Amino acid sequence: MNYNIKKYFPFVLFVVLMVVLHLVMGLNGDDIKYAKILNNQTIIEYINFRYFNWSSRLIIDTLLAILARQNMIIWKILDIIIYTSGIYYIIKLVNKSYSKKIAFFGILLFLMYPFYEMASAGWISTTLNYSWCFGLGMISFIPLIYESQGEKVNGYVYIISFLALLYATNQEQSGALIFGFNLLYLINSLINKRDINKFNVLAIAVSAAALIFIFTCPGNSLRFAHEVSYWYPEFANFTIIEKSYLGLVTTFGNLIEQKVIFPLFYIILSVCALVKSENKYLKYFCYFNIFLILFITIFNVFIDISILETSIKSLGSVPEVIKNSQAMAVPAMFKQVVNATPYITETLKLFTYEGIPKVNINSIGIVLISLYLLISSCIMLFKAFPKDLFPLFIFLGGFASRFIIGFSPTVFPSGARVTIFFFIALITLTLMLIKRLYDENALSVKWQFILEKSILIIAVLNYLIVFAITFIKYGIV
């Protein structure tokens, strides 16, 4: 027992940190509404109404209505188990011959995810639709993960994975991802002339049926029309090009606004491609990419700091002594820097602009930056993993899961919670890149030390920020 605890200590630590985080979570947002939803109707009546008037997420919505009525402790226990399970199986997938150091890297990377986004519509409401679909989606892959690593699968695992599959495919993004990756697994098996996994075929059939159910559900079309009129009336007249703009720019806007996961992924990817390259022009390309992402990230920090003065002075609850203090000179100084480069400032601000801007030099610039980050990531992934297309498929699958939100009128109200699958894809790829660097001894002892300490510091700071926001904004009242 002590050996297992020591061996799997990274996961024990993660569970402890998640328990601490969940202790301060309180009922909020749509959870309050869902807690009352079965007061005057039966579950059957509720399911019937949702199907014909609102949503195809019948499994998720039913469990949501039931859990919201209970004490939050039930949801908290389930949430920790499901989310941690998803993370465990991602790390297991990457970390085949178990390395405690790589497991620690994985845990630290997942601590960088802004988990407070799972409260944006209410803790229970958001997690059941997003982080649970991630966790249960990974559990649905257990038979394939075990098979790929030559491990035996017990009968009860198939039952658990099948139930997880039914739940995860009830959500559009995770349903499409599960279908796509299972299809790729099947194609790979056929190409390499391996025995076809029966659960793999079952998963394809179930996820395909789930997607058909989603597309034919009458409630989804009614909800779409309602959300267009309520959230974004202009959306009804948008062309495919305009919706694609929303999908592309808001996707990278979410990644850059978070300022941690994507920049870290892009830098480590550039380093990995740099190490693999013998072409001097490709080396220059990688050096430029490191400079570009650092510049974009740092300049966005400057923009954020520059608006602090205006934001603080607009808050009536802030004492006048703070508003008039010398500390206000700091954001004023950054404001001067930002104002000195209007093209860069106005272009980068479009990452968070809620709408379709006019076609001008700024809007063209933001599209080119987004396309460059997308294409350059694909090129470097191909270089970093020259004989393995799976990492590229992970990246493109994660990107597609968020890009498609640009075709929804709730692209802005949905916020960053709908980017969770892309964030997780980037975390997974970052872990794969780090493992490759270590496996190939591509980093000196000095750079290994710098990488380890940097990721540790970033993870700890990010967890503290997540805890603070959770406690202050979404905590127990």
C-alpha cells in the first residue's frame, strides 16, 4: 500500500488539491434554477419538454436536475473522481512505461487549467456538460488504451466504459471527438492489419447514433432560433466566412487570454522542433515562433495592466485613498506604452472583441496571426513527431471542437468553458513533448532544472489564482 501511494503520489497530491478547491465551492448560477426544476413536474415530463423544446442532452440534463436538488457534497465527490480519472487516463496514455517524473509534469500541467471556468453557468451545470464529458470520455477509451499498451481488460471495465460512452456522447463536442478518435483507431488497426477491437466498433456505432440524435432533435433547432434572437440577432445574417472568423479568432483569443497553457505549449513545441531540425531556416522559423508568442503574451499583459486604473476607479467600493495612491502610476505607465503602438494594441484587442469588426488592417492582421499560430503549430508537430500523426490529430481535434462554436449564436456568452477540450488537447501534447525531450536526452541538466522549476512555479501560482477566484467569485456564500 505504501509503495503504491509513493508511486502514484502525483495523483494523490492532485486529489488533495481538488478536495481543497471543492471545499470552498458554493451553489451558484443555473444550479439554483435546476434545483427547483422537478418541484412541479416529473422526470418524464421534464425529459419530454427538453427534447421537444430545448436540448438533446437528455442524459446530462436529467442527472443535472437530480444532482442540483441534492446536497453539493454528492456532486463534489463525483466531480473529483470523474475529473481526476480523466486526467489519470490521459497521463497513462502518454506515460506508457510509468515514470513518476512525467506523472508529476502531467499533474502540474493540469493544475494550469483555469478550473473556475467550470462555474461560469453554475458549478454543477457547467461541469456536467464539460469536465464530466472530458472525464467520462477518457473512461470510454479505457479498453483501447489498455489494448494499445498490451494490458488485459476485465469485464466490468467494459460495462463502466460503455456507460461512460453513453454519457459523454450526449454532448456535441465530446460526441464528435469520441467518434473521430475511435474512427482513427479503427483505420489505424486496418492499416496495420491488427485484430479489430469490438468495443472500438461499438463506440463508433454509439457515437454516430448519438450525433444523429443530436442533429435530429427538434429541441436543438428551437433553442438555436431562440438563442439567435436573444443573444445575437445579427448572427442570422452571417455568412460562412463570418462564422469561420468567429470560430478562428475567438478560439485563439481564449488561448491567448488565458496566457499560460497555449504559450507554454507553443514554446515547448518550438524547442522540440528546433532540437529535431538540422535545417537552419527551420531553426530560424522556430526561434521566430518563440519570440512571437512571448511578444503576444507579454503585450497582452501590458494591455491588461493598462486598463487597471480605469477599472479600479470605476468601482465605487474601492476607497479613495487607493484610487489616488501612487500605485496608480504603474498602470498609467503601461498605458503610455500601449498607446504608443496603436496598430499592435488595436489588433490584439480584436482577440477579445465580441463581434465581427470591419475589414481593415487590424482585422486582417488578427486573422493572419490566428492562421499563422494554427499552421505553424501543425508544421512543428509534424516535425516534432515525424513518424506519428496522432499528436497532429489531437491538436486538430481540439481545435475543431472549439472552432465549431463560431457557428453558434452563443459563441460569446459561452465564454471559455467551451474551450476545455482544446485546452486539454494542448496539455496532453505539452506532456508528450516533454516526455520526448526527456526520453531522447535532448535537454542538458541545466535546462531540465529550469523547465522543471518553471512549470512548478507556474502551476503553483495558477492553482492559487484558481483557488482565489473560486473562493471570492464562486465560493460558499
